Amino acid sequence: MTSQQIPVVVLSGFLGSGKTTLLNHLLRSARGTRIGVMVNDFGDIGIDAMTVAGQVGSTVSLGNGCLCCAVDVSELDEYLEVLTRPESRLDVIVIEASGLAEPQELVRMVLASENERVVYGGLVQVVDAAEFARTRATHPETDRHLALADLVVVNKADRVGETELDAVHEVVGRLAGPAAVVRAAHGRVDPELLFDRVVPEGEIEGQMSIEDLLYGDGDDDARDHPHAAYETFSLASETALHPRRLMAFLDSRPEGLYRIKGFVDFGAADPANRYTVHAVGRFLRFYPEPWAAGQDRLTQLVLIGSGVDAGALRKELDDCRVNGPQDAPDEHSMWGVLRYVQQSDPEADEG
């Protein structure tokens, strides 16, 4: 089931914040990644076909393997059913919310979806660095929206001075709590921050694509501002992890740690299964699956965040390793992990 689940990312932000620019950047950077887009904000998505379709329920091909729907969010599950059909072969779905939408409603609907082919991919809130103070004054709900976010993109960072940008970042960070906060110009967020980009066969990961060369990012000024900064680091361990200590680490994961993905070996605590882990913001899921015959029993994790202390996190993860026979987990040690294994009955799901 894990290989079939498609992350659903909710992209939110007030009118003019730059979320459509960010979405267009993701589409231009898709390369081998098939993106499904659900547009609830009928703005300039840069897709002529959507302008022509322009009706709720319309689905059009974008010509690069991506699909786009104009949607009424009250029937979100219906459109998820369309986009998650196996023949679409999508890798990720991005929902662009209306500039006046309540993002928590979209998040709630994604989490409540009974579609087993999707998994929550996080709430990304885009703010305009140049208009942030005025936006908060005009839309007091901004503070509440930021508190819900898993990732905040402080966009249009090129339009303000460094001192003002630092001040905006500080306020956003305080309001967003544990969410990762990154700065960007022209919506240039590395897709790897939001989802796993598929590298086409024959392409070297990290090389510039033809889309990079052809499109750039809108204008010459964009070239002076790199992708939003983030850190990524990994852990590979031949020693099993202790479930209680790993859960203590996950339950107290620090501010700015946005995504965790990979596989965990819990050793004697569950020798039959390895556990795929998927965490985004506050959301966490484990997916047990039997070890394949002859498969190396390894823990392999990748952590992605902004402003995190990679050295400290790596030490905390190292401390999660089982330290010899005297440290073997007891029969109840998996209970914390199993709370985050999705049940077959949606009503039994912990969320």
C-alpha cells in the first residue's frame, strides 16, 4: 500500500502572496514527476487549457504528465478519486486553495478522506514578505493560518531589505511554532522540499533540466536568488532502533524539521516487518511490510528541515539504536509506534 499512496499537499496563502507563482514553478520543475493540481483559486495559473475549461469538474492534461482540475472543495473526495486512478500514475497532488479559503478545512478534508491511495503531504502557507504587516492588519486570521502550517514560505524576499526580511521571518517563525520557515523569491522552492522528485531515466540527479534552462524563473532578478534554503541529512544503521526511544524523538521533533521519510528496522520488537515512516509537520504515519527474503535489515532515514541543528538531530537518532542484548525492547515497546499505523477502519485512525 505504501508505494501506491500519493501525498496531497495543500498550498494556501492570501491573494497576491505568490502561491500561484510557486505552483507554476513546481510544474515547470516537474521533469519526471507527474503532478496532479486541484485549483480552487481561479487565478492565472499559467495554463491556457484551464482558462478555456474554466469550470468546476474540468480536468485537463498539461502535456508534461501533469493533470489539472478546477474544483469545488466541498466535493474534494470526488476529485481525489479522479486524480488517483491508477492510469493517471500521479506522484503527488497539490491543492491550491482560494486566497480567501480556510486552509484548516482543506486539511481536515484530506485527513478525513477515505481514499486509501492518498496520504497527507502537509500544509504550505505562502506569505508576501513585502505586504506581511498589511496582510495581518487586513486579515487577522493570518496568525491562525500560520499556526496550522507545516511549512511557511516567506515569498518575495527580494522585495524587502535584509533587516525587514529578518523581522518578518522572526514574526512568522513565532506565529508558526514548530513549522519550518524558508525564504524564497519568485516562488522558487526546491520541489524536493515538498515531495520526492522523480528523476527520469538517464538523467543525473541534481543536473539542470531543459526546463531550468528554458524557463529560468520569470525574470533576470530571479537568478540572483537561489531556491529556498533547507537542510537535508540522513541516517543509515545496521543496528535496529529502539521503538520507545525513536517515538520519544519523533514526539519531540524540533521546530523546523519538516519531513522525515524512510524505513525503520525495530529488530526483535517486530522481526517480521520493516516500517516505512512518513512524517510531515505534525503528521506521522508508519506502514509495516514484511521483510523480503534475503533483504538487508537496515534503518534508512532522510530528514529535511530549515534552521535545524543537523549534528544534534543525528546524535539523538544515534541514541535511538539498541545498545546490546541488555537494551532489548520489551513486548510493550511497539505500542507507541502502532498508534500511528493506519487502521483498516477509518474511525479507528488516530490522525
